[in-house]
Amino acid sequence: MLDLRLDFATFAADRRDLLAVREEVFVAEQKVPPELEVDDDDPRSIHVLARDPEGRPIGTGRLTPDGRIGRIAVLKPWRGHGVGSAILRSLLETARQRGAREVRLSSQVSAEPFYARFGFAAEGEPYDDAGIPHRTMRLALDPMPEPPRPSASEKAAREEAREIDSLEAARAAVDRIASEARRGLFIYTRDLEPDLYDREPVLEAIKRIAMTGREARVRILVQEPALAAGHGHRLVHLAQRLSTAIEIRTPVIDEDRQYPSAFIVNDGSGLLMRPIGSRWDGEARFAAPGGARQLREQFEQVWQRSEPPPELRRLAL
């Protein structure tokens, strides 16, 4: 699959990019009447936007509040490269996280084999929608596992949770999490986010961790190393100088490359999770040992199947 980025979107904030794809595919290419393209579900739906390496919109899809997937569209030059599959996987995972037991969609008859590969089953007879034959398809979803009951320490940690709603709040949380790390710090980021990680408090904390001894570990997963290389990031140069303690890898599996969130977690009980990595909104916890442990385990799984990025090695040299 070619390089791409997936973002969650809202119709209010991202209408222009969403319609740039949908109008090209549905209106211009498939001759759907323009007045049928936007409906009352758009403002209420969760949207996914696929972008090319330059940030231009190339694909989209949505999940309505009542569990209907639709408006999946990919610009013609990008078809056959896994973009539609990535969008659909993201919408299905979102539906599972929201507790949906089933999703349904109205598929163009020509697209039925695509959805069938994901387990969707067609039902009923084809019908006309905007002059194009469609058929209803359904997919039963496995329920999300029940979370374990929180321990007393986890309950106490929730009282220390802080909502993050700005760059300033995210910086403060990152600084505290890095400063409270003993010998380990783990960062999952799209492009090393210089507004967060190319700053003196963070660099000094990472340097301190790296100098604590042979067990020091600062591990960083960067989804788009080419973008990080373009920033002239001081953390990259620090990793070159202290390479035995500071390591950078990039995910190579599609699922990992399209992971929408970003986080930092230390080797104690501090973490900052931002569900949409391109935004600052999220939640910080500073006394959540169970949550931090789970996040480190998730990080380690991705780390083991990731590789050093040549873009950042060249920059460091």
C-alpha cells in the first residue's frame, strides 16, 4: 500500500476536504445529483479522511449514529492501493469501540465483492439509489472485551486525570510525564511533533534518562519519518549521540501506520493519550500504573514489528 494518513474528521470542521473527494467520485464521476450528496446525517456522523503524503484528501467514509457505514469514496488515481480498505477498517473499529453489535451499509452492486471480503453479507433484492443499483449488506461485530474492574489505585488515579484541550496543556503534561520517568520513556507520534518534543524541558529529561545507565530506554515510534526529517528535529540528533539509550523506529504494518492516536507513557504511572493524533485534545494521567502498563504493552507489540527509519538515520548523520 502507498503511503497515506488517516484522520478522524467532523463535517463542520472538514466539510471542504470531505466534499472534495465525494463530489469528484459521486457527482462528477458517477453522476449522482449534487443535492443528494449532502444529507442530515453528515453533521451527526463520524468521518474518516485519508490523505496523501502532502496532506491532500484522497478518500473518505462515514459512520452514522445508528451504525450505518457509507460515503466511502477514493479518488481514481489511488484506487487499488488499499485506501478504501484502510478507511473501512477504521470505521469498523470505531463502531466496535462505540459498542455496536452490527453495522450495515448500502453497497453499490459492483462493490459487493469488496465488502464481502470483510464479512459483509448481502440481503434482499437490488434497488435503485440515485440511478445506481444498490443492495443492503450487514456485518455482525464481535463485542469489545469487558474491561477489568479498576483497582483501588486505578480509582485514585482517575481523580488525578486531566483533560487536555490545548497545546499549552499538552506541553505541561508531556513535561511532567518526562520529568517523572525513571529509566524509561515511550512515545508514539506521527512526525515527532516539534511543538511538543523539540523543547528544552523534554530534551533535558530525555538526556537525563539516557544517562542513568545500561537499563535506560527511550523508545520512539514515528509514523511519518519523512515529515519528521523535514523539521530538523533536535531529538533526532540527540538520539544519534546517545544511540544506545534512545532508539527511533517506524511502523511498517498498515494497521500500525494508520493508528489514529498519539501518546507518551513513562516507566511509572504517567501517560498522555490523544485519541486523534493530529489534535491536542486528550487525557493525561499521572498516577495510573495499570493504564500505563497497558499502554507500554501496546507500544512494545508495535515496536517489535517496526524498523529503523532510513530518513532519520540520514538526517542524523
